[in-house]
Amino acid sequence: MLILDDTQTLLKTSAADFLAARSPVKALRALRDAGAPEGLDHALWQEMAGLGWPGALIPEDSGGSAIGYKGMGQILEETGRVLLASPLLSSSVVATSLLLEAGSTTQKEIWLPRLARGEVRAALALDEQPRHAPDVCQTHATPQGHGYVLHGAKCFVPDAVGADLLLVVASLSPDRKVEEAVAEAGIFLVPANTPGLDCTSLRMVDSRNAARVELGGVELPDSARLGEGSPVRQALSFALDAGRIGLAAEMLGNAQEAFDRTLRYLKLREQFGVAIGSFQALKHRAASLYCELELTRSAVLAALGALDCARDEVPALASLAKAKACEVIELMSNEAIQMHGGIGMTDAEEIGFFLKRARVAQQLYGDASFHRARYATLMGY
């Protein structure tokens, strides 16, 4: 489970080569400076689609490449190394997983081939609070005729600006307590051009795409509802865990690249006539960081493997991987800035971009505290 096969190794290597050539960190700087609301290079996204990345989890008979979660994890790790701004995680992992798990045959036939080709992008609209709280749902869906009417708002929805399809979680029992509403929640497919739907771009510290989504009387047909009952809740839980694990893989790539850059700097930067990397205190800190990165890699690989072939283990391993990734990326980003010294605090040095992405990624889909508590609960403590 912790070892890559030849196909996954080749995928990782080819992804690294492609991203180094087509989307180095300076590409993120260019998107930020241009103020691109979607935070996306459309031409690059189509090239990624040509490589089969958006369809990595989609079966071949639906137009996908079906390389699996572990294979997708290798791509995501490499996107973390270059801080790639793309909807790969939100659309091709979270939303796609949800459609695969809970979508009807018709819904899959309509959306999966288009998602696989990169023609459309999807995003899950779930959270309603500044911190991740998947069990809180005040957005509600009221039955009306042969459909539903949605009212409510979602905050910090990843990659919602420019998305063609939103998967909106809404309570079907608005009179219940807020904490209980999610137990009676449904998931609805809401095309971006639906009247009453409004997406407001939010300015994020990592310059990535996020939005506040408001639903003011959005009318939908029955066919827009994604399944019903307990299976849908289970599908949502699985899709969230897939997103958490995929994000942990991206965070691993971020931390690994920050480590590699810092190590090179320690070997080049001189003080008192010698490289600062020769100082014992910095050697010890670098060695400790290396060990933490390897522990994180093991947790991420175990979680990715579980998504493909050991689903009963997914919830616990997802929280383990995300909690560990959160801890290590915070430590690594802090150490990277400090070891770079004054230049690390300037916008001219790219290492600061890794810290900014780290802080957003730590909060997305649950921070370390959230996942430590969830892991303890799952383990019966």
C-alpha cells in the first residue's frame, strides 16, 4: 500500500516534468498580479484534460482514464510542489467522487463525460461557517410542485467562481436544530446559470479561487436532486474524505518543495565565510523536518490506497493524513521562512507563496484540531 507501482511512478514523473515546464510557481504570481477571479489558466487546464487528469477517477466507459485515487494523489502531490492554481481537487476529486457515488445513471451520463474532458468544472458548496463544519446546514430546500426551491448561503466554496456546476448541500427539514439538519440533507445539482444563484469572489491570501455562494429562491426540478437518504450522506462523507486525502497529498508536495528549496538555500547562503548549512543547529532542524516529511508521506500513501481498495479504513486514515499534513506544513512553512531570513519575508522570494498556500490548505476541509478530534471519535476515545 505504501509503494508506488510502475504506472504510478511514471505518472508522478511525467506530471512533475509537465508542471515544471508549463506551470512553475511564477505562473501563480502572474495570475495573482493579473487579478484573475477564476485563478485559472484555461489553456493549461485543457492541456491537463488532454493528459487525462480531470478524468482520472472516471471509468473509461464514461470517457475517463480511471487511474484511481493513488494515481491521482501523485498528480496532486506534484501540483503542490508548483502551487498549481487549478480546480483539479475540487472538481476532479471532490465533486466527481460525489457524482460517482450518489449520481443517478442519467446524471452520470450527462456530467461525467464532460467533466472527464475538462469541458465543465464542478464545485461542492457545503460549508456555511468560517471554519469547516460539515454537520451544520442552514441552507434549506423546500419541495414545490415537481421540484425544490433553495434558500441559503455557503461561504469559502473552493473554485466556485467560473464553475459550470455546483453541488449544493441543503437541509430538507429546516425546522430541525442546526446541528441535526445535515441528517436530513439532500444534495442538488445547480448549473451556474440558474436564476437566483449568485457567486461572489473572495480575496484569499493564497490568491486561489474561492467564493461566497448565495441561493435566493433557486428553483430546481426533481431530477436535480442527487439521490436521497442514508446513501447520499455516506457518499458525501466519502467525497469529503477523498478531498481531504487529495489535499493532504497536495500539502505534502508543498512541504517537500519548501524543504528542498530551503536545503538548497542553506548550502548556498554564507555567513562568517561558510555556508549556513554547516551550522549544527540548522543541520538538526533540517534532519527533523526530513523525518516529519517521510512520516507524512506514509500517512498520505496509506490513505490514498484505502480509497482504492480498503474503504472501511478511509475515514480514520483521511483524518490521520490531513491532521499530520496540517501539522507538518505549518512547521515546514515557518521553518522555511525563518531559515531564509529577511529575504524570505519579501514578495520577491517565492518561498512566501508556499506559506500562504499552506495556511489556506490547513483550514480547508478541516484543520488539525478538527481531524484529531474526529480520529479520536472514530477510534472510540
